Amino acid sequence: MSEKLRTAIVGVGKVTDLHSAALVNLPESDFTAVCGRSLEKTENYAAKYGIRAYTDVSEMVSREKIDVVIICTPHPNHKEPTIAALEAGANVLIEKPLASSLEDCDAMIEASRKCGKQIGLICQRRWLLPAQRVKKAIDDGKIGKPVFATVNMLGWRDKDYYDSDEWRGSWEAEGGGVLVNQAPHQLDLLQWYMGEIEECYGLWSNLNHPYIEVEDTANAILKFKNGGVANIIVSNSQKPGIYCKVHVHGENGASVGVQTDGGAMFVAGMSSILEPPVTDLWTVPGEEDMMAVWVKEESDFFNKLPNKMEYFHERNIEDFLQALMEGRKPMITGEEGRVTVEIFTAIYRSTRDGKPVKWPLLPEKGKDFDGRAS
């Protein structure tokens, strides 16, 4: 494989600039083209980066000999451009979540296998220093078997947010609410830390956003195959600011945790991250006094970043490009991305059916969108 991969993006929404900046900066990337529905809008976007504009994914990949396509369309619209890019010969990296339905996930994963191409997921919080510290502690056995975990993500989305794009707030166009759009980062960390899931009991609701269809709040209990359990609390109905934490407790009584977000809700293209991600819980024997040292290191590192919005996206994209060059799998594969979709699908189905949902989860053919639109 050549020293550079020819790269392109599908979608010209608010998150696209984060990906474009990475594709311009990374030495592995030759940023070549962008594809969107509106030719005029796409041409205007392409002019910013000196690349070529298209409205057809297959044509773009074939004509420009693209190696990697990044999908930045709304969640329910990931499947079609992903499969088109795969069949035209490109590998595909997809903004979280992988899709809004298991049916779409499976179609994308099957297409990647059939075409012999890789698909991966953008879930950049795996590259946060404290998030990786937690993972390493678990892998090194510092807390023994992880037996209990908590996800808390409390934040606020106002009407201006939902009015900022026509697709926000509807089942058909967004695919869901807080579970599908905001929580996937924390759900991804949870399953990364805790392992394979056995069953889920969940509830979702809309507490104080009457002008949208989708949920603004969800709660769930997960049981894992290793015998561990987890509690999930996620909400867009609490203000001010944001509070996002993933904590893991081990069988030896030690606990580790990361605050992934704090200060204010981040909206790509609309706001910035206010507080650095930090280690916010650490009771590993012999390391109890290290948390203050690590918080300072993590804060100093983050605060010195010239482009806080772009850095972790860049690391995620860098891993995918390097994986292709090295002939290995990326850190987050399509199969792993499917797990997050399984989690929020299980919460929707559990609310509908009033009972726990067991793994493995298969697609449903019903018209109620896994209980979301019933």
C-alpha cells in the first residue's frame, strides 16, 4: 500500500469540519473529495479545502480511486453511503453510532465482509488519556474482575439545538434521542471496559421536551456474561452544563473512573469543550494518591492542545488509516460498533415489552422501530 491513502467524506454537516481537519493534517491522508446531497452546498464546502465535489458516492470512489470514506450523515442515513462506498472499493469509517438500527448495522457489516474491506467507527473518547488509563488498569488486573459499573450522563439540549438541523428530534430522521446521539460515547466505553453483555432492562421517556418525538432520558440495568452488572442514567433534560462519568468497580474493592465531559454540552460546529477529561475516581491499592498527579497531567495536556475539538477525532482517524496500512483491524471495528446499537435497541425494546431483553439481539421487521415509534 502507498504511503498515503486517498480519503473522502460523505456529508457536509456540522461535524464534517472535524474530520476534514484531521484528513488535512494526517500524513497518511491525501484528502481528495467530498460528497453531499446538494451540489451547490457540497461545491462550496469542497472549495474550502481545495478538493472535488460529488453527489454520488460510487462515482466519487471510482473516479477518484478513494481508499477511505468517512460517513458524516445523520444516523439513519449511514447504511446506503457505506455500502455504496464499500462496493465501489473503499474502506469506510463511520461517525457514531454505527447506525440507528440493527438491520442497518448487519447490512453494513455483511457488505464489508463480502467486499473484503474494513469498516470502523468514530468514537473518539476512547483516546482520552483518562479513558485509556481506566482500560489499562482493568486489563492489568488492578481491580480484579470488573463487577459493577455506572454511566452517568446528565446534560441539556434546548429548542435552539433541535431547531439547528431539520433532522434533529424525530424518529425517522435522527433515529432516537439521547441514547442514539449523545450517549453512544459513554455506552461504548462501558462495553469496552465490562465485556460481553447478557441482558438489559431499560426505560426511556421524554421528560421536558414536548417539541420533539424522541427520548430525552433513559435508565437501564445491564448484566454481563462475566457476572458483572451496570447502571446507566443518561439525559438531555438536566441543566445547566454537563456531567458525564463512567466508573468501574472491581471484585477486589478497587474502583477506577473517568469524567469524559464537563462544563457544557459540546455540539460539533456550535460549541467547544470547556473542561478537560480527567481521572475522577481511583482507589487502586498503592495508587490512591496518584489521582491528583494524573488530573494535573491530563488537564495540562488537554489545555495545551491547540485544537481541542479536532485532536481526538484525529487520533481515531489516524488509527483507522494506520490499521489499513499495517494490515490489522482498527481499534473500533464495525462489530464493536454494533454493540452500542444493541444496547440502545435493548432499552427501547425493554420499555415496549416491560421485561428484560436477552442477548444476542437480532433485527426486527416490525414497523414500530424497536418500540421507539409505538
